[in-house]
Amino acid sequence: MLRLEPRTEASRLMQWCSPLLAATLTLLAGLAIFWLLDKDPLEGLHYFLISPVKDLYGVSELLLKATPLMLCAIGLAVGFRANVWNIGAEGQFMLGAVGASGVALYFAESDSALILPAMLLAGALAGALWAAIPAFLRTRFSANEILVSLMLVYVAQLFVSWLVFGPWRDPMGFGFPQTAMFHDAALLPTLLDGTRLHLGFVFALGALALGYVFMNRSYTGFKMRVAGEAAEAARYAGFSARRVIWIGLLSGGAAAGVAGMAEVAGPMGQLTDKLNFGYGFAAIIVAFVGRLHAFGILLASLLMALLYIGGEQAQQYMNLPSSISMVFQGLLLFFLLGSDVFIHYRLRIGRARA
Amino acid sequence: MTDRRQFMLSASAAALAAALPGSLLAQEATRIGFVYVSPIGDAGWTYQHDLARKELEASLGSKVQTRFVENVAEGADAERVIREFAASGHKIVFATSFGYMNYVERVARQFPNVTFLHATGYKSGRNFGNYNARFYEGRYLNGVIAGRMTKSKILGYVGAFPIPEVLQGINAFTLGAKSVNPDIEVRVIWVNSWYDPGKEREAAMTLISQGADVVTQHTDSTAVVQAAEERGVYAFGYHSDMSKYGPKAHLTATTHHWGEFYTRTVNAVLAGTWKAENIWGGFKDGMVRLAPLNPAIPAAVQAEVKALEEKLTAGTFHPFTGPIVDQAGKERLSAGAVMDDVALGKMDFFVQGVASRLPNTR
Amino acid sequence: MDAALFSSILFATVVAGTPLIIVALGLLVSERAGVLNLGAEGMMAMGAVAAFAVTHSTGNPWLGVLAGLTAGMGTALIHGVLCLSLQANQVAAGLAVAIFGVGLSAFVGKPFESVALPAVPPIRIPFIADIPLIGEALYNQQALVYFSWALFWAVLWFLARSRAGLVLRAVGEAPASAHAIGYPVILIRYLAVLFGGAMAGIGGAFLSVFYTPMWMEGMVAGRGWIALALVVFATWRPLRVMVGAYLFGGVMITQLFIQGSGLQIDFPAQFLSSLPYWATIVVLVLISRNPNAIRLNSPASLGKPFRPEQ
């Protein structure tokens, strides 16, 4: 008989093997799904894993798609490590896009080199501001941040809709819900000629580096980790629970805000009412699959981006429905959460010794 | 379904192979890509485009090979999907939603040898045309029927968002109804979503309980027609013939037909005669039609509608012919004048006869 | 306001509130046992597609509801296994359930998108449906509307009066003590999660078989998330779930009625639509700021995993 036996110490090996195990299981499940659908499993794998990165342009698209995921996920990880559950990155992303768009539209006449830095700042601030609401309500009234941040996603969506249907609507846009296209000074420069990969990717790498230093090398980061793992110990050591909550939420909000800025100043080039791409929610999966660690998040965001693009290609060339990407994303997280049990437990065969 | 289609394709290809000399077969099929904004489903905007894609395949046979991607968000992803079509040897790409416009423009610049067609936008380029249909012509005819069929003189309209295309439809419907029944009023409810069957249904139910006995919608589901069937009032379909969702309620529908246009465009591109244009076709071009009329419509009304339909087809009648007066009583178009396409494209008012107010957006 | 208008607003409000009540009551029981399941949207979608498929192929809407219930439960079981047997994080597992359920329902539902179902006739309760003003609106409704009321009484009684309900609440408040006394904490939580899934499945079935008889990808349209908000809004009390759901439905319906009546609204529709979310936040703040209220209302161990061996 199989049974789980608690480990005396969390397994570091499993900590890192579990995402690999989850990816492998997702792969196997994918093969099974293709087989069940009467599609060639190898062809399916080809379109999901190989075809999207077959050339430089494909790689650039993968990095482009991974950029918002990386940014949102690294910001969330800071909070998640401290048991601060911000699940409203989707709304903070939208507010970041709004903040950046505000600057771009207000200074539409100017071609100053300061516009992009100002947009970056406005995006980060707007995202952080949106996250400050749950932080304030949590620290002041102990209102649950999961629910408040989630509610604010819907408010943000409606707010964007009001802006692009109302005051920010492009007067030359035939009444469609969109702002004017940003002028060149408000667009992020591309990194590689002929691709869409833009400076936002560098922001994302910077955020990962910053996140790594903060979480793994700084004293505040250490305190936050302790607060997450052993709240009592943290209190005993005199760490302020309020500060932990504020830092956790604000860093998540600011990072998601930058992601929103990079989306409107990057591939979109304008603000529209179609901002609900789900990056903020997908980033939660990325953060978990990446073990709340900067390097892991880098890999996990690439994997998620691959699943998105692979899903498109599987549709384009194999006539598979688009929803297959969501099925795979769900499976990946299921398998990861399931595999994680082996971090704290080991599998034993036979009966427990009394 | 998919497998069957593929089987039929290969079966017809085999039949062709038996009949045709080898030289024709050697010619490779032209690949054509379609980008859809929502799942195809069984009725609605994307469904009509997919129907047209199948018509295209049927009419050009082995000369073309089509592929599609559905549910493509109107954001950065769209550019990748469009570009992937262009980069993988597709010669023509149809992008079928407004939000793809700027992405099509960018990809079109990178792939000068590929032809791009974008639906419902306003930009174009050397190898990038746009196309749309004058749905309002069908709406006007729906209005005439509604004006004749209503007893309560209240007509209901469920709208998605107050953008010009939707306003054209509401105004044409109102003008049509008023042309035969000057006392009617049209009530409009916005659901602020293109697709939320629950809310669309509630909006229809609300209109019906406020006295509307004919309802229609500019949203993407069949919920309004189903609600009308349940409550025993009349309804019009939109996009697709929705009669199977409400056999008694469904008077007719303003249906979209892109098939001929797609075939014509592809033939022109293959022949090298295609030029970028802004296409805005109506009854005259066969892009808008009425679904079969419900037998509940009296013969006299059917004849009246047929006559108007012929005039639209002949191009001798325009629904937006002055005088057109807005809700505030201001004359927007003087008597006898015909509204030009720019004014139509920028429409931002309700005509007299619409009882609801436009939401304040500024 | 005339009587007919009032009656139709009431009727529509009750219909719009019904799926929210059913789903939210299920989530409430699950949360009272200490398990947060953010996957309601996915469980509803699975319930909706299963119910539609079975109703379509058997012609019997009740078999459809049963299928919806089973599908919702099956989806909830994944959440249960991950969070209860494998100690996974409840937020992450719930999100995975939401994404997976919405995706899988779209995937398996493809063949059913082209099908129309006949409307299921309402059930008229003799005599009381004749009461003026409210009779037609309340007692000439779909069977699942009556079910939502019965469910309300059952949950109310179960939590407040039954021994099993007491145990369930104890498990949610203080799992360690419940375990020490000898209650099977994990088993009880499993049952609560499955109940939540079953109700979400029925809520989905209501949408696809009774409300708008159709199946389309994405047709749940955020109602699962609203139900989650509703449980908080109701501070984990069944009566307030009822009130909240009808309030939610009522705001939406009244907004439609105002639009239809041609009154000028100088308030942007988007702000009106965001009111329920702000209201939920305000309620959350009101109940949270008072430590006593929290202790009385929100289950103390909500969202926290429990390891029986410790």
C-alpha cells in the first residue's frame, strides 16, 4: 500500500524537481489529449513546443508574450512569499496602462525624451495606487486582501471602459472605444529590428534582478520571508506586519502597472477597452510554477508564453479549439500543486510503523 | 465535424485528380487565413464569416486552402496571428473585427506581397483594404415590418455599445418603422457587452414587460430571439437567420453575407487585378440580405418589403434620406438630401422616435 | 409605478438572483468549513455544459440538472484533492480550477454550440400564484427558483440547528480542536467542498438549461466570481446571501428598466455597474474592522490548510 510520510525537513531537491515533474505530466496529459482527439500527438507537440520558436522572430514573440507575465509574477511573488495574497494584478495592470496612457495623451504634442520615463513612472504609480487600496483596507480594517483586490479588477475594467468611451475617446476614431494612437516619443523602442520585442522586456529582466536581490539578498526581503513562513516568529522578532503587507501589495501593484504601461506603449500603441488579457491571473500560475523565485519565474513565464502561442498554432494548423491553451494551463498548475506534496512528504510503500 | 470536413475535402480532391490533367494539379492551392474575434458557434458575427469561408472553399475548390484562428483577442496577440499567416505563405488574410485594424496595418507594411482585408475599420493601404456592410439597410426593412406588426406601438432594441455602427442600425430601424407608423417609439437598452446571453435576455424581458411587442438586438447571441419566443412577442434576428431559436417569434433577420465578396476578392487577387478599396456594400452587392419572412407577416406587408428591397438592390433608395431630425428636434439632414458615408460613419445621435436617451459619455 | 411593472421587475430580479443564490450558498458551506474555492466560475461552466449536453441528448432537463451537479462536484473534487489531501495552496488551486473548468467546458462543449433547446415551462403554484402584485412574480417560476428557496432554508437550518452543521462550523473555526475531539476534519471538508461544487454545477445548469437555453463558450460571464463576492458581502450568513443576490439582481434589472423607460441618466453606466463591487468592499471593511464581528462571522481558518498529524 502506498502512503505519504512527512519528511523531517522540506526537500530542496523536490522544491526544484516538482515544476519539472509538473511540466512532464502536463506534456504526457497533452499527448493523451491529442491521442484522444485523433490528432497526431507528435504533430501536436511540434506545434506547441517547437514551431513557435522555430526562428528568431518566433523567439522574439515568445519573449514579448512573456514580458507582462514576468513583470506581474515577480511583483506578486514578493507578496506571496510573505503570505500577502494579491490576486488583483489584472486590475493593477489596467491601471498602469491608464496611467501611462494619461501621460502619453496629455503630452501628445511633445517629443521630449522624458515622456517614456514619465509614462513608466505613471504606470508604476497607478498600479501601486490601485494595490494601495487593499493594502490600506487590510492594515487599517483587516479586510481580506484577496477579495478586495479581486473586486477592484472589475472596477478597473469598467473604469477603462468609461475612459475610452468617454473623455479619452479618439475624436478622429469614428466613435470606436479607443484613444488616439500614441506618438513616436510615447512608444517603447524595439530591441531587435523587424520584431516587436521592445524595451519592456529589459524592464522585465530588471524587475527579475531587482526581485532576486530584494527577496534573496536583502534584510527586508528576509524579514518578509520569515513573516510568510512563521508569522509568530516574525512578530516575536519585532517585524512590522503592516510594513510587510504594504511592501507586498505595492511591489505587486507597481510591477503590474509597469507591465500595463509596457503593453500600451509597446505592441498596442494606444489604450482600448480590450485590456482584459488575463496576464494578471496567469501571472499567479507563473509565480507558483516559478517557485516564487526570480529565476524560476523567468522559466515559468517562458513556458506559459509557449503554451499561449502554441495554442494559437495548434489552432492555425491542426484545427484544435482555442480553449486547449486554458486546459493545459490549468493542468500545469494542478500537477504542480499536486507534485508539491513531495516537498514535505515522501512516498512510502507498506504500512506505517506504529 | 472537422474531420468530416477534411475528409470531404480530400475526397473532392481525389475526384478532381481523376478528372483533371496533371498540369492543373501541379498548381499549388493559394492559402488564405481568417482571424476571428470570438468562437465560431452557431449564429452571430463570426459564424457568418466562417460560413463565407466555407462558401469560398466550395466555389474555388482546390484553388484555395483556408485556415482560421478563432477567439483572437483584440490586442498584441492579433498581430502575431496575422503575421504568422503572412509569414507561413498565406497570400490573403481576412481580419474580421474592428480591433485588429492597427495590427493589420503594421503587418501589411512588412509583407507587401500579401493582401490584407480588414472588416469594419477605416484604414487602408496599398495591399490593405477594408470592407464592411450597410447593415442599416436591413434594419430599415426590419423597422418597416415592425411598424406594421406592432400593436402596442412600442419597439424594443437591445444594443451593445453606443458606437456609430449600432446607432446607424437603431436609427434606420426607427426611420423604417416611423415611415409606416408615425406614432411608434423605439426603446433602447444598452448591455455594455457584445456577448452576455444572460444580460441580453434580461434586457429583452425588460423591454417586453415595458410594452414592446417587437424586439431586436445588436449583440452577438440568440438570447433576445429566444426570450421573445418565450413571451410570445415578435423578434428579428441579426447577423444570422435565428429562426430555429424562435420559430414563431422570428419575423426575419438582417443577415450578413460575405461569401461572394470573399470569392470576388480572392479571384481578383489571383488574377492580379485587386486594388485596395474601402468596400461598404449593401443589398446591391448581396452583402446584406433578409432571412425568409415569417408567414405571420401579412401578404401586403411582405409585398411592401419586397418592393423596398428591390429599390435598395437597385440603389434607388437610401434609408437616411432627409429630412432627418434628431431627438432634440434639430434637423441633421435637410429634406431630399442623402447622408454621405462620412456622416454615417460618425453618427452620434438618435433620431426622433427613439424614446431612450444616449448615455452621456463626456 | 404600476402593478404590472412592479411585478415584472420583481419577476426578473428573482430570476437573475437565483443562480447567484444557489452557487453562493454552496460556496458559503464550503467556506464555513474553512475551504476557500475560487474556482466557482470553472465549476459553473462545467455544470452548464454537462447539463446542456445531457438535456439535449435525453430530452429531460432533470437528468441535465443531475449531470450539472455531478460535473460541478467532479470539478470541485480536483480542488479537494489538491487542497485537502495534498495540502496545496487554496488560492492557487482555486484559480487553476477556474481556468481549467472554463477551458475544458469550452473544449468539450464545441459540438453543442449549434443546438437549441426548447424552453422549460415554469411551474405555477396553485392559489398562491393568484395573490395580487407578487403572486405571478414569485410563484409562477422555474422549479430551480423554488429549489433555491428550499436550499436556503436547508442551509440555514443545517448551520444553525443541526449537529452536523455545528461540527462543520467547528471544523472551519478551529480545525485543530475539532481534530483533537475526534472529528474527521479532512472528510468533513471534502464533503463541504463537494457540496459547493454540486451547487455551482446546478447554478450552471440553471443558466444553460432554464435561463438562456443554450450553450456557448464563456456564457457564465463572471457569475461565479460575483457569487464569491456575494458570500463575503453576506458575511457568511445565508439570509444575507439571499438579500445580497436579489439586491445584485435588482440593481441590474432596475438599471435596465430605467434605460428602457427613456429617463436621462447623467451618471456613466460604467460607474453604475461598478457599484456592486464597491458595495462588497465596503461591507467587507465594515465587518472586518470590528474584531468581534470577524470572530462571529468569517470562518477563522478560511483558506488555511490543515495537517491532521501535527
